[in-house]
Amino acid sequence: MNKFEFKNLVKNLKDSLKEKKFFKDLRKEVNTGANGTQDYVVKKGVNKDTVATTRQ
């Protein structure tokens, strides 16, 4: 391995580590059930304003 290949290898490793760190830092946690995505609320009928379940 010559000097040029070694420099390219080091540069590529440095860039890949920087990219991995960048994506790790920018990832955001999500809130489960935010904006009504967890449960469905019945809007009409006898059971108005109750949470619908899948049980029968």
C-alpha cells in the first residue's frame, strides 16, 4: 500500500464516521400516540367520544 492509497483510506474512514455520527445525532424520538395515532375515538352515535377497541 503506497502513501496515496493510505491517505484515501484514512479520508474515506473519516468521512464515513462523520456521516454515521451526523445521522445518529439528528435522529429524533417520536411520541407514541401523539396526534391521535394510537387510538380511534368514535365521533357519532351512542358511543360518541369513547375510544374504539378491536375486542369484540
